[in-house]
Amino acid sequence: MIGYLRDYANAITALAYLFAVVGLFLALNGRIELGSAAMLWTWFLDHWDGHVARITSHLRHPGVAEFGKSFDGFADLIHGVIFPATVIMLINQGTALSLVASILLILAGAIRLSYFENVGLTADARFTGVPVSYDTPLLAILLLARPQFADDVFPTILAIAFMILALLHVTTSIRVPAIRGAAVPIATGFALAGSIALVMISQSGVQP
């Protein structure tokens, strides 16, 4: 089984898992901004593994490609669903609202990922509904904007924002273009800039 990681795309996915574990570890130890910075690296690596898989498709054994598809899906679940739900509960300090928001997000995320696993992209390379990969950058943006909100208001804003996003995950009335081609380095640039900004906020002494 470890041999599947000799594939370039799967190796990138494995690296994404490394950053995902680091992100969870930091967040659970009270360093939410640093954890989110690490999770942004998981996010952009998640796009690079697909990009590499497409350009090396002629070199990949069918079994390796199938493994990579499932391997990538679990990474999506961690950075796009489990991590945001964890941060919501941490910032809201276990309120009933955070529980409801986390349940909705995890259920919608699981439904969406299962749907994509079986149906895939539309004929014009678009997602049906908002993909869970949008959760990580949204979380980063909200955390960067946090100093602009009152301490007692931000937790509610965070929970409500992800409740709305959870509904958008499972809607069939929205078509979202896949991040491919030139969009991949753009997403990478956003992730790198966002992670640096989150580290700076963490180091500045702003409360997580």
C-alpha cells in the first residue's frame, strides 16, 4: 500500500496530510491562526495533486489513480470540513450554536464529497454546489478580519457563515468552476499570502 505514494500526485497528497495534522495539532493547542495557516498549505497542495495527476495521467497505473482519488477525498474531508468545524467549536467555546453549525457543516460536507465521488464534475468542468475546498480560505479570511469585530460577536458570525456555506455545499442550483490550470498558481499565491498574514497576526499577540 505504501507503494502508492511513489506516484507524484499521491506523494503531494501525503504532504498535504502532514500539514493537516500540524494544523489540527496547533488549533487544538490554542494556536488557531497558526493552525489555519498550516491548513492553507493543505488546501493549495490539494489543488496541486490534482494538477500533477492530470499532467502525468499517461504515466499512472489505473489502480494508482483510483487510490489517489480516494486518498485525496479524505484530505478534502479534513481540511474542508473537520478543521473548520473544530475551529467553530473552539472559538464558540462549545455553545449550542457551534454544535448546530458543526453538525450541518459535517453532514453537508460528507454528502457533497460522496456526491462528487460518484458523479464528478459537470460536462463543462464545474462543480454542482460550492465545493468544500472553499471552506479553508473562507475560514482564513474570517480569522484575518476578526480584529474588526467585537469579541462577543465574532463567534456568532463565524458559526452563521459556515451554516450558510453548508447549505451552499448541497445546493444543485449553483455551478462553480474547478480550480485548474492558471487558477492553481493563483490559489497557491493566495494560500501563501494568507498563511503569512495569519502567522503575523498570531505573533502580534492578537487573541486566537
